[in-house]
Amino acid sequence: MAHHTSEDRVAPGTYAHPLNLKKRYDNFIGGTWVPQVSGDYFINLTPVTGQPLCEVASSGMRDVDHALDAAHNAKAEWGAMSVQDRALLLNRIADRMEENLELLAYAETRDNGKPIRETIGADVPLAIDHFRYFAACARAQEGAISEIDKDTVAYHFHEPLGVVGQIIPWNFPLLMACWKMAPALAAGNCIVLKPAKLTPLSVLMLMELIQDLLPTGVVNVVNGSGSEIGEYLATSPRIAKVAFTGSTEVWQQIMSYAARNVVPVTLELGGKYPNIFFADVMDKEDSYFDKVLEGFTLFAFNQGEVCTCPSLALIQESIYDRFMERAIKRVEAIRIGNPLDSQTMMGAQVSEGQLKTILDYIEVGKQEGARILTGGRRKALPDALTQGYYLEPTVLFGKNSIRVFQEEILARCSRSPRLKPWMMRWRSLTIPTMDWGQGCGAVTATSPIVWDAVFRLGAYGPTATTPIRHMRLLAAINSQALAVKITR
């Protein structure tokens, strides 16, 4: 892995790693690159500059059918392969990805807009680790035997489902694809995968890198619109399971599609993630308080395009003014710029449409009485970045009942209402008023009040942070986080 110094930072409009992109990318079906039936392509733009990167196949139902044909033709042989051989193949995929780590990282940054320091330091290494982890899981998987009586025993075997459909989001395109592919392949399943229309490039480049390793038809990638081929894939009777990452609203549709054919689904969904900051975090001016401020600014991680983005900060009233003065200074110190610059902390939003959605939400917040404490505008950058999709990190103050405090936006916006004495005003100020809670957190310098607090929140996966340890409960099942409906 290369390490970039301040002397070799990427200048705006230039790229440190050459990407020899093809003019057009077709679908990857049956081990080869196949043009889509209709002959239609869409232009794939980079959010870094707003300019075209390449053209990508705009597929239809017949293309999905071809991918399903290839997967079904491969499923018997792949499912019968020994776990040793499947694990070996997954490790070879991980090795090939590691050999091309920077290539994949730069492709992800150019296609998604997230900073290169995140794709090199987190997204791609974690994607690699998923293949190695599930290669080990495949070797360790065991069945079971139970005794019915002295003459009868029951054998329990784990078998592949067959062909699975996987629908990938645009916020972590490569990582989420590997998150889904690795366990499915380890279990002996064949895959039909649909990348997000906004961010297909890194997945397509991965297929180019590993196509010689994959048996024909085991992994198939079909590009296009989720509303067209995503629905068709999820409703197909030829799919044994659907894995989906995306919004709660689309989840409801996916669940209804899968229910038609009575197939299981694995879902990772969105929601709100409030963090509560108690007064004792400001008792001392120490390294822990510095970490607390860092935790506040995590709403801007990955441009806020994270399902567990801590975008709602509830701050105890007695420290609110002092805390926010320090927190705003930390937010305003976030370096926004060329995502391909290794010093950049926050890059571009994924698309012009997403940028507009965020700005519209900010306007809605202002109309409903929210006050902008910092940010709130499109960020103007010079030279080749002028047309890129950049936004100032934004902090709003207002009542917890307004829309921007309740709805998932996937944006670099934090909402910061005051928290009254917590034992008196808990339920009226926190997430029981939200439709969906993705998670919750409590930050304090002492631990006795924390666990009662986070469980009162009623959200999935409460996290409590103290100076001595970070604790996580109710871990995600099978590497897929689930949002839960909050009871009012």
C-alpha cells in the first residue's frame, strides 16, 4: 500500500493513479462481457468534476434473464465443489484485490466521490478482508447430529440455496458488493448482482481483475436502473434469496417482492442515528473530550452517506453553548477538496441529484424553524472541480420534531437540539418520535447512567462510549444491520 506525503498530494484536476477505462462497459454474464439486448448505454459521471467517466450498459429484463440462465447453468457444479476449493478461490480473489488495491481505491473515489484516504485505508482493505474471512468460515462450517431415540438420529446438513440476487447501494459500492458476494460464494451459491446505477465502476473493474479466477456463470453483473431491473430481479421465481442494502422505503418493496415467491431476504437499511452527549464530557479538557468532538463530526464521514451516520446530536442543556462553540470550530476545520488528494477529509456528494436533495432538505429545515449554525451551501471549488458536487458540512439547530431531524438524508448535515435533564424529558426528545431508528449512542465520562439511557432510546444496536471502553450490543446478524420499527 502506498503512503502519500504532503509533497506528492494530488493537484486539483489531476489523478495520481492511471485508470485505463474502457469507453463502454457491458454486463458481465457467463464469464464474458456481454452487450445488453437493447443496445442502450447511460453516461457514468464522476462527482469529482461532474464530467463523464465512461458509458455503462443500461439493461432490461432480458439481460437479467440471460444472467439468471448463466447462474443456473453453473449452480450444480459450483455448489458441489469442495469447501477447500471454494475457500482457496476466495483467498485468491483477496490476493488479486490486494495486488490492485490502489487501482480499486482510485476507481471507487472517482466514481463515488469519497476521499482517497478512506478508500485506500478502509473500503478496499475491508472488502479484501471479507473474502478472507468467509474463506475461513467455509472451512469451519459444520453440520450437526441430534439423537431422536436410541435407534434414530437426525443429520443436519448446510446446503447452498442455489442462485441469489444481490442489489448494491451507491454509498459503499465495492465494499457492499464484496460484503454480499463473499458469504454467498463461500456457501456455494451463484450470484446475479446489480450495482447502483450511480456507482457501477469499481464492481466492473473488480470483475475485470478476477474474471480468470471465477468459474463461468458463478458471478454475473447486470447494470441499470433499480426501478426496472432491480424489481425484476427481486421478483424472479428463479432467485432463491435476495440481499439488499438501501432505504427503508425500498426495503418494503423488496420484502413484498420476495414474499410473492416465499424466499428469504437479507436487508441492511437506513434510519436515524442520534448520539447523546452528557454534561460530564466537558468536566475535563483532555484527550477524551477531544475524541468526543471528533465523534460529533462523524456526521460528515463519507460525506454523511452512511446508514449509521450519527447525524442527530442531543446535547445536555447545561453544556450546550460551550459544547457547540467547540464542536462548530471542529466542523469548520474539516478539509473539503479534491477527493483524490490524500489530505482531503471530505469529498463530493455522489451525484448532482443527491446534492440537490440535501440542499432542499436544508431549505425545508429553515422553513420549519431550524437555524443554520455553520455551512448550508454548495461548496465552490476552483479549476476542474468547479462542476463537482461539493457541499459545506452543515449543522442545524431546531426542535426534534421537524423533518430534517426525523428523516434519513444521507448528507453531511448534523442536527443538534438541546437535551433537557434526561430523566424528565427523555421520550419527548429522542428517537421514539422517529419512524425508523438505525442505532443510537450515548457519550459520557462516567458509565452508571449510560445503559439505562441507551435502552430507553428503544433503537437497534445501542452504543455507549466511555473513556475506558467502547461497547456494542445486539451486533448485526450475518454481517447485515437491520433497522427496527420504533414502538411509540
